[in-house]
Amino acid sequence: MGKRSRLRKKEHQNNSKPGGRDNRDNAGWGAGYADIIKENKLFEAYYRELGLVPEGEFDQFMEAMREPLPATIRITGYKSHAKEILHCLKNKYFKEIQEVEIDGQKIEAPQPLSWYPDELAWHTNMSRKILRKSPLLEKFHQFLVSETESGNISRQEAVSMIPPLLMKIEPHHKILDLCAAPGSKTAQLIEMLHSDMDVPFPEGFVIANDVDNKRCYLLVHQAKRLNSPCIMVVNHDASCIPRLQIDTENGQKGTLFYDRVLCDVPCSGDGTMRKNIDVWKKWTTSNSLHLHGLQIRIAVRGVEQLAVGGRMVYSTCSLNPIEDEAVIATLLEKSEGALELADASVDLPGLKWMPGVTKWKLMTKEGQWYKDWSEVPANRHTQIRPTMFPPTDTEKLANMKLERCMRILPHHQNTGGFFVAVLVKKAPMPWNRTFPKLKKEQSSSSVPQPEDSPVGTPLPETPLEDGERDGGKEAGEDSPKEPEAGDQIKEPNVCGPPPNKKMKRHGFKEDPFVFLTEDDPVFPPIESFYDLSPDFPKINVLTRTHEGKKRHLYMVSKELRNVMLNNSERMKVINTGVKVWSRNSDGEEFGCAFRLAQEGIYTLFPYIRSRMITVSVEDIKILLTQENPYLSKLEEDAHQQAKKIGMGSIVLKYQPDNSNPDGPQCPIELCGWRGKTSIRAFVPRNERFHYLRMLGVEVFRDKQGQGPREEEEVKDEVKEGEGETENGNKDVSTKQELRGENQGDEHLKGDEREGGGEILTST
């Protein structure tokens, strides 16, 4: 052990030598491994022989693969807020960057991705080292970090943004993301569900799954930034994710089929060499051979759970046909016409891509080539399977239209390598054709509404045979007797829902999800205090404990509630729901023990009919930069409204003013607290930064990390608030306030501090 410790210490010292950090910085954001040589003779020989790269472009292709990947950001959030952030980026930061010179050279400002809608995605070649060389660039970097933490900007590779765009999401769609972690694509799906911010509960939802328990929590972190009641994170093996049961409109049990499935499978990742430098030394053709079977199993499970008329997008960050076209061809062949490749060539104008190939060969890591399954020796049959080769029937191959697949090459638009294909389900899979026909009444949409999916059919979907799944009989092979909904599949080796009592639970044991009843005693004081509208869906409220006082209340959509109540024993739920209320014992004396939570304010707001104060831009600036400002600090209109409201939790509402184009052009709702003589906002630190920037106020931290510093406009805002307040308390400086310090939350326990150091009472 002593020798190992000395070796680790020596390695750490070598890595800490001067110049090591700079080498990584010069490689671009997120790059590293400067000592790894970007050479792999097997990789070059393989892809040169396959001919995937147009003639005469292979040297450009390899040169691009060796270059660091540009940093790409995507503006997240829902439409109106995203436009405000885009306006801030374009009219402030990008303009300033264009005027910066470093070492005598002008900095190239970030550029929008030409194919991403509404200019909501941008890329830049600026490295960390360059960002540190100028105060303006440092300010831009801090803006990116702060907005990323608050969920308004996401660092996401450009090609990773493509699959959700091709899914054509609508707010009523039920979506399954099979291999979702780390969650950047999942976040895109959630945003598309909430395209109409005036609808707090879209009919659709996203079930985001990952096999890795630890990565599921990374997924939760990404999803929770969007504060949606329509997302559920589950932890299962995607190749045998359970079929879920739901209550149908006629009161019977039925199987849940999804309108959209995202199948972004594990892959060898040779398209990520520009950012994952260690792939250069680890890449062999064996990686693809080992993953091919798993990729087929996951894709098969995806199409099994897809509704007829639905779309499944299959994607990898690999350029290898073994992981790409071979998987798609296998799906199409076994579907016997139930699936077809959709033509997505016009869906993303501006995106450059290569059509899928119909011929490819296979190479072992020793360099041996095989053109057909017949050439493979018997001792290789366990590693090399027939599905890895192109179909030999030329007519069948032509009907597959594999050229509709899309392969993105790095040198065409300075991106990573990627493969994507869009599949449309035209009929039940051949092993599921005992399902009754769909209802004749179809919606005007090209995609059937959820009730048009075969949800009322509890027959099990049996898996593929012929090497893809072992065992199991095709549906309808035996007696046509239909099992009752919820029955477990008894056939050996069939991947169905695990037995109730034998389901293995790995990782951290989650607290239960307990839905409240409509007559729960917690509701009357809440309904009275906030004057909730009669259509408030009380049955969608849940808590995380069976016993004791309820500390937090969460909400999900009614569709997710349906899924959860019918599948508690067959799926492992990691997280769901958005927090809407938190217990505040001091609030009981004012009539309600629960205060509003900022995370769920956009979900709750349509149902709240009292305790609202309409505020102006100047009011919000005061509330976000001062600690417990006296009521008289508000403008006259807001001041008069506040005087009419009793102590306790409140909503601070801002409505866009069309006559003031410089102000935010989107509605803002903030949680607050009305004290006896003062008022304050309950907003986490990073969200304070976000809203202040939307109001034209710039706040950023100093280089020593001692808290935020302000530009002149901020100083002007808070100058009048310095010193003593009218109620005798000293205002906390903006520097402390925005860092979340000195906010009197020392008496709170655990997750009662989740709001970024919120005070629960004020005087």
C-alpha cells in the first residue's frame, strides 16, 4: 500500500507541474488528456476502407477528429424566458466580446447553429485560458456558469440536440427516454411538452430511464431545473424495461404505449473522440461487436412499447455501421413491415449529413475482414452474428431505404460524429399481432391520440427470438386466453415485469411517494389561505412520507399519477413531481402552515386567486437586491396592495409592459413573504442573478470567489438601501444577500434550506 501511495503522490505532482493546466486549457472547454497521442492506425484503416467519408475528404475528416470540439450552449427553459436570455446574450455579451482583443487578435464571438430553431443554440472556440485573460470574457463566463446552475443554459454537444428535434414532440405526447442520463436530451423533451406556458399540466409526460442508479441522480438534477410536474425518473435495464399498466377511460386496466420513444443507446463512442480523448487509445472494432446485441435488444424493447403511429428515434455517437445501419436493418427485417424509416431530410434545414449506407464490411481487431456471414469461421460465431452484416436480399435491402438514416461527420460543420434514424410504427409488431385493431376514429393529428393506442390490451409483448432474446413463444402461438391485467408472465426467460416479491432494488432506497386524498386535513387551510380555484387537482398532490408531519408537498400531472398508482411494484421510481409547498411552522399563526415554493410557482399560479401583489421592474430590483425591504420601499401601487394583505406567504407577479421595450417581455412570478412591516422574495441565489439580468442589472463574482460584485447600475439600485431600514434592521449588502448569506436561516433543518437560504419569517 505504501508503494501505491507514493506512486499516486508522484503522479499527482507530475500532473500539477506548471504548464499542465495551460495544455488542457489550450485544448478548449472541457478538454484534457494533452499527453494522449491522437493516433489510431486501426481506426484510420477501418474507416478509410468502409468509405463512409466522401472521396477526397478523408484527410479533412481525420484532421477535424484531432481538433478540440467547440463548446456549445443551448438556451433552455420555456419559450418566453428563453427569448429573454437570448436577447441578453446577443445584445450585451456577444456585442462586448466582438470588441475584445487578446494578444493583438480580435476574439471570435459565438455563432448560432444554423440548423437549430430560433437561434437557441450557439457554439464557440474560446478556451478556458482565453476566458481568463479579459475581465469582459470573465464576466461572460460567470454569466454562463450562473445561468447553467439555474437551468436556463445547458452545456450540450451540438449533435446531441438533434434526436429530440426529430421526434416532433407535441404537448399531449407520452414519451419514453430509454437511456436518458445525463439528461440533456430529456430536458429538451420536457421543454417541448411545455411549449405553451399557459398550460400548467400538459397531457403528455416524459418517463426518463437509466440502468445506472448513480447516473439517475444526475438525470434528476438536470430535470429538476425545469420544475416540471410531467417528468418521472426510473431505474431499469432498458432492454427489459417493464410494460406499465394504466387505467383507461372505460375504467379497465390497459397497457401503456408511448407516442414517442427516444432510443439513444450505449455505443463505442468513436464520434466523441474530439472531447473524449482517451477513445483514441481505447478504440478497437471489438467495442462495436460487443455492443451490437445490446443495442438491438434496447431498440426492440423501444418499438414494442411504441404506439402504432408513433415515432422512435434511434441514435448513437458512433460512426460504425455495425452499431448503426446494422441495428436498423435488423429491426426493419424482423418487423415484417410494421416499421418504416421516416424521411427526415427536410426537418432540420441547414444541417449537413450523409445518407445511410447499404454496404459495409466487418473487421476484427486483428485486421481480418469479413464481407458476409458465410465467410465467418465457426470459432468466431459467438462474437460475430448474422445481424451485423447487410441483408443479402437486394430487393429487401432496397425496400428498407437505409439511405434515410443520417450520419453527421465532424468536418462538415465542426461537430462531433453522430448517427440518427427515425422509425415510424405502422402496425403492431409481428409477435404482437393478437392485439385487437385500433379504433377507427382517428384524431386530425398524424399521431394517434393516447386513447387511440392499443392501451386496452393487457396481452404481454414477448421479445424477439433468433439470438436477440432467448426463449419465449410468439403471441397467439398457444391458447388465446388473455391474462388479467397485472398478471406476471410465467414463461421462462421472457423479459416481462419482474415478480412483485422478487424485484431487485439496487442503490439508495427512495422514500415512498404517497398521494393525498381529496379530504386530507392538510387541504382546507391551504385552500382558504390562498383561495384556490375549485378546479385545483388535489388528488395530484403527493408527499414523501407515510407518517408524521408532511414537510413538503409535490405535484404531478394526472397522467403520471395514473402511471404511478398502477405500477408501484413493477418499477423503481427515483424521482418525480415538482415541489409546490413547504411547511413553515411560523405560518400557522397566520392561517396556513405551508408557504409557497419557488420551484412550483408556475404550476400553482393558475389556481391561486388571492395573496398576489402586482409589482413593477423597480419593485423586483428592490426585492432581489435588499434584505427585508420596508413596505414603503415599493412603488405606490404595490405598496397599497401589500398593505391590504395579511402576514404570510405571497405571490409577487410581474406582467410585461408593451410600452417599455427595455423591460422583460415575459411574465414573472416570484414567491415572497409579507412581514409585519417588511416584505421579501423567496428566490434561490442563482435565480436572483437570472431575474436581475433580465431586468438589465448585471451581477458577477470577484475573482477571489468572495461573492458577487456589481456594475454601476447595481450600485445605484442599492445605494439608497444601505444603512438602517425603517424597522431598525440593517440591510444586508447585496454582496452577502445574493450569495445567500446572513439570511437568518440557521434555525432551519435539512431540506428546509433548499430555497438557497430563504427566510421564513420577517418583521
